[in-house]
Amino acid sequence: MSQILGIKFNDYGQVYYFGSGPFVVREGQSVIVKTDQGMGLGKVILIKQAPKEVEGGNGEGHKPIYRLANDKDLEAVAENEALSKDAFAFCRKCITKHKLGMKLVDVEVFFDRSKMIFYFTAPGRIDFRELIKDLVREYRTRIELRQIGVRHETQMLGAIGNCGQMCCCRRFMRKFVPVTIKMAKEQNLFLNPTKISGICGRLLCCLSFEQKGYEEFHRMCPRVGKKYTTALGTVKVLRSNFFKKSLSLLLESYDEKEVSIDEWNEIVNKPPSEEAMAEIRAQSPKGRRGGRRPARPEQKGSGRDGPREGGKAPAPAGSDNEKTGSGEGAERSASRKSGRPPRSSGGGGNNASANDKAKRSRRPRRRRRRPAKK
């Protein structure tokens, strides 16, 4: 029966699928396969049975393995590992000699030694032509220098994460997905770089694991900070809790209440019940934070009601001048009702100055014009 084999060429590499062909392969066994880069030795980590309609073929169109690995192949792999360690040390000496601003991460030697790949990190472009010449002169094979990022560096070297376990990129992640600061904001995390960054200095890859659940939860939730009409009256959404699947609401009585998403869907867009209105009326005098300030009593003889005459207090309401309607008191009472200043009496200097002051006080204040920008 044909099988589909999942093969890895290194611990942190991707899984490639091949057909078993005429061989019977067990999980954990090493096999030799043909790749675009030449012959390679890989380890079987997964076995799947091919469908019946494609039995006898190559297993759903996958390339078959070349053969099973023997002891000589395993010895060649051990020699290649020793050669990669020597090449790593030699390359670091050459980097120091040429004073190149690069950091060597790992060296990979192909199974048939047809090619050697040197992985490095650098902040910018590096002129490594002289370095390649030294490496080719030493090992007499094809040399490739490949620049990688800090995430791939952590994946190759491995490290312990903030959770106390091996980094996800080294343990099971094979492809990196983009992680943005928006994910941290939607998950209500503290935007502290030391808390939301990994060993590599980039945002934690695990932020993307729960992002789909947070997006679905936010679709079900109303907008935070908005007011809605519900069966409990007009409420304001204060915050949402992803773990409890609940909402915190601010009622008209300024009390806070927590409801689940299912309860929210039942009470939203419904008129308030009589019981809720009665409860709000009963609690409203106690729960009010404050109202408008009472209006100040009008002060007679000040402001716009009438002019002040030399700092003198206005005549009382029951004075003789007001009763008779004659004299200075009658003029002031008439001016209060009409809002106009009293007329001056001939040659009274004090009355004339008071009228001038009243006119100047009612004159609108002119705004200064700003000079036009050139």
C-alpha cells in the first residue's frame, strides 16, 4: 500500500512530503531523496495512507523517495556535521580578518557536499567578495552566503521564551506570520516592549495564535463607549471581557452592571420595562451626581440693569420717589424696566458722567484683527 511520508531535513526546517514508492518505511527512519539541490538525507516524522484511487502510484502526485538510508549514509552525515563546525570556526576568523560587520549564525553542508550555505545576520548590505574567495579556496565547493533576519536566527539557535518553554519558532512553527501592534491593542495587553516582545526583539509570535478568537468576540460585542437603548434603559458600554464573554454597562442610575453576550442580545434595542423605569426613578435622587446651579438673584443697580451713580446704593422699593413717580427714583425705575439709562437733568455733571459710563459699558468690545500671513 502506497504511503505519504512527511520528511524533515533539520530540526527547525519545514516538512516536505514524498511518496514511499515500493519501500516500507517506519516513522523515525532516515531516507535518501532527490531534491532540486541534489541528494539529501531526511528523517520521516509523519506517515499518511494514500487514498485507494491513487494506490500503486506515487501517492497523490508526490515524488517517491530514492532509497532507505544505510550505515554509510549516517556516517557521511556525521562527517558533514563535523565539517560544518570547522567551516563555522574558519569563517569567523575570515570575518574578523576582513573586518566585516556581520554575525555568522550557522553553516549547512549538503549530503553530497556539492554545496555549503553560510547563514548570517547584518544590519545592512555587506561586501563579502573577498570572504567568498577565501572559503572557496579552502573547501573547493560551491559557497553561498545567505542573509537572514533575527526571527530566523532565533529559530536556528533556539532559546527559552517568556513562558519558560522553548520558543515556538524552534519547537513547531515553520512559517512566520506578520504580527502587528494592533493585535496587542485588541487583546488589551499593556504596550510594554519588554512584555510583548520575544527573544528576537520582535513582537511575540503567540499574539497571532489568539487573534482569530479576539476578532470573533469583538464582532459580537457592541462598541465600547457608545450608548444604547435597552430593556434596562439607556446604558453605556464601559468595557468587554474576553475570558468571561461579558460586558460592563453603566446604567442611568450611575450603577455598573455586568451582563453576558447572550443577555446583551436579549435586552438590546428593546424599550425599557415598567419595572426598570420604576427602579430608575427610585434611585435617581440618590444616584445623581449633581445638577444645574441655582440662578443667582438679580442685583439691582448693577451690571446691565442700570448705571451706578457715584457708588450710591439704589433707593428702596417703598421710597417716596417710586410711589410718586417723580424725581430721580422714578427715572431709575423707568430705566430698569426699559433697559435704557436715565436722562440727564440739565446741568447735572454727575448724571452726564454716569450716562457716558453707561454708554461706554454697553459698547461692544472690538476684536483685534490678526495680520494676514504672507
